[in-house]
Amino acid sequence: MEDEAIDPTLAEELYSVCRTAVGDELRSITYFTEDDVEQVYLRSDLDRTADLVGFADHERLGFHGQSAYRNTQLGEYQATIRMFENGYLSRVIRGPHGVWVTTDPMSMERFEELTSALAAVLDEFADGVDADGA
């Protein structure tokens, strides 16, 4: 990544909606596209040891995987939530970009709030993303 992967205004919006929905349980925010990944926020008590590129490679599967759930009685894809020993990872993808947020444990209602807020921000900024990575 030569330039920042994320528009600074988008980064501010993502941080703002995450802090509002998640509060102090927010651990990290990472923005990604097919070609780039950028950590937007990392809580000060956590180490910068995560393999962001490795995580991004896995989370990018969601760009293609969403079609597997089309036309089911489940409805439209909203988000993916993964549970780990020390917290949760929630991924939201809209159009050519996505974000994953890690949190401490919290209620399902707060995950739903987070998902809705992230989807709205990603939708708002989708037109400004270079889908070709050029």
C-alpha cells in the first residue's frame, strides 16, 4: 500500500459509529478492499501483533461468499460474527469494501446496532472506492 487505503473522512466515520455502538468494548477497527488493508483503530492496551494481511485474506472471501446465501429464507446477508476466547470479530461488507471490528463480549443487540451503523457508512462511501484497485 503506497497511499492510505482509506479516506480519512471514512476512517473518522467508522471510528465514530463503532465508539457509539460498542463503547469501551471496542478493541480494533480494520478497513479492507480486495487489494488493501488498513487498521483504523487499535485500543491502547492491545499489541500490534495481528497479521492484518492474513486476516484480510480470510475476510476477503466474504466478497465472493455472500452470493452463497442469496435467495434463501434467511434474507439478505448483513454481517459475519466470529467468537474467540478473548473477544469477537464482526465483519461487514458492502460493495467494494468492508470493515472488521473486534470487541470484547457484548450483547447481540449491540452487534446488530454495530452492523447497521457500519453498513450505512460503507454504503455512503462506496462510490469513492476504486473497485479495480488501480
